[in-house]
Amino acid sequence: MVLGGALSVQFGSAVAALLFPRTGVAGAVTLRLTISAVLLLVVCRPRLRGYDRGAWVTAGAFGLALAGMNSLFYQAIERIPLGPAVTLEVLGPLALSVFTARRLASWCWAGLALAGVALLGQGGFDRLNPAGVAFAFGAGAMWAAYIVLSARVGGRFPGADGLALALTLAALLTLPLGIIDGGAVLLEPAMLALGTALAVLASGLPYTLELLALRRMPTATFAVLMSLGPAIATLAGWLVLRQALTLLECAAIVLVIAASIGAVRVSAAAAARPEPR
């Protein structure tokens, strides 16, 4: 289920890149978030009463993180190949894992990840486009915020109600730029069909699969499997977008994946160790 969700997300990103020439980057983001929000609102029918101010603030911050994560990542993959973009983006959750564990081993894994990024730069970050690299780093920071806020929203809202409300806010935030970028093209039947496919591939299907998977496996195992994202993204970029990478870039991606797995395992081990009395 986790691998299926990861495949769905990364191939969904590849489909999004195919939409950019017609809808623009902001238009593709708007299509994904708006249709995802509508689908979740219909399925979940979240209630709006009974929540305190703190719950609404948390949901609002979650919506901002969703809007920022999607917008920055799509800006990145317009400029650099999908595999390197996800490799740089995954440094956000990796940093979160390192700072959560606060152990020497975690810093060692972080060093390995930085070595992977440095190796990725040996081909020249100019080749990757500096703006694209910056957008990918920004998306990683938003991904780390998404992880933290997702847990908080899950504790304050039942089921997927918090996600539905946050996605609605994210869609509203991105709508003006999406309309400016995509215009009437967004309402064409073909674009709406592709947007629906994108919403299902990149949001609906992976969320459902991940939710089911987390009921059957430990969070640490789940996080390790999610670290395979850069490899799957590289495969999707090659198959769908015909994006070829050098051996050096592939080696860099492998280093970041290994660092992510190592950091998650250290963090899980630290959490499992009983506190001294």
C-alpha cells in the first residue's frame, strides 16, 4: 500500500508536469488542490461546529503548508528533473527526523545526505537551475511543516475532516494565481479530466492507501518506505517525461535515500527507548 501510494504520488507529479504547457504551473496546482478539496468535501462532509480557536488555527496552518508545499514543488519540477527535485525536497523531512532524535548518529546520517546533495551539485547546480533547486528546498521545508501539522490536525479533527478543510483553504489560496496563469483553459473538459486524474493520483489515492497502511505497520517502517520517494520519482521522470540522469546524479539520490532511512531508524530507536526514572 505504501509503495502503491508513493508510485501514485510521483507518477501524478509527472502527469502534472505534462499539464504545465497548457495550464501553467499555478494552474496545475489549482486544478489539483481544488478538485481534491471538492472530492474530499463530498466524501467526508466535515462538520464546521464544535471546534475551538486552536483547532481552526491548526487547520489554517495546515492549509498554508499544503498550498506552499504543492506550489513550490511544482515550480521546482518545471525547472529541474523530477528525481533531483524529490531528492532535495526529502531533505526537509530528513532534517525534521534529525532534530527530533537529537543524537550523534542522526547528525552522521544528515552528513551523508549533505554529501549526496554535494554530489548532486558536482554536475553543476546551474545544470539543475538554481531557482529550481531553491524551490525544491522550500518545498522540503513545507513538507516538514506538513508532517508536524498533519499529526496535530489528526488529533483535533475526526477522520479526514481536518484534511478536507485544510485542502479547501489551500485551494482558495492558490485559486487567484491559478486563474491568472491558466485562465479559461482550466475549464476545458480535457483539462478538467486530467485535473481530476491528477487529484486522484497525487492526493486521493495515496492518502487512502497511506491511511490504510498505517493501520497495519509501525510509523517507523512507513517512514523508511517513504524514503524511497526519490528513486520512484526518478523512475517516473524517466518513463513519463523522458528525463535521463547521469550516474553521478543517481549515486547522489541513493545517498540521500540511505541517509533518510538511517535517520528514521535512529529516530524510531530513540523514541522506543524507555525514559530513565
